[in-house]
Amino acid sequence: METVYDWLTVATFAFLIILFLHRSVDVEQPRDHLWQYLVAGAGCAVTNWLGNRGMPVVAVAAFLTTLAFIYYTLHPFSFRSDDK
């Protein structure tokens, strides 16, 4: 854990683990698939690799792409209101 890329990608990966575990015990039908978490985890690994190899612009682009993938495919934040 030496670079900012290490910290960012490990934190993002930990968030993915918590999201997966939380949704795996959900009583509703699961809406995500395991491959989506695999792609997001691979994005974290590629971002970390690029950042540690001295390619900061490409690493930041890969990290933002990974975050966008997580947001649009896994929908980690639910902003629905329960007005019943």
C-alpha cells in the first residue's frame, strides 16, 4: 500500500465485496450477476497496475470508467422513496 492507486482500488474493491454480500442475502430476486462484479474487480486491478507503472492519465481514466461501470450496471445507490 504505497500509492494512491493502491488505496483507491482497495477501497473500491472492498465496497464491491460489501455490496455483493449485502445483495446476496437480500430476500428479493437478485438483479445483478457475478460477471458484473468480476468486470468491476478487473477494472480495479487494471487501474492499480496502470497507476503503479507510471501511467497516471490512463489509470485515472480506467478508474473513472470502472466507477461508471459500477454505477450504471450494479446501481449501488437506491434513491427510491417508500411513500406507502
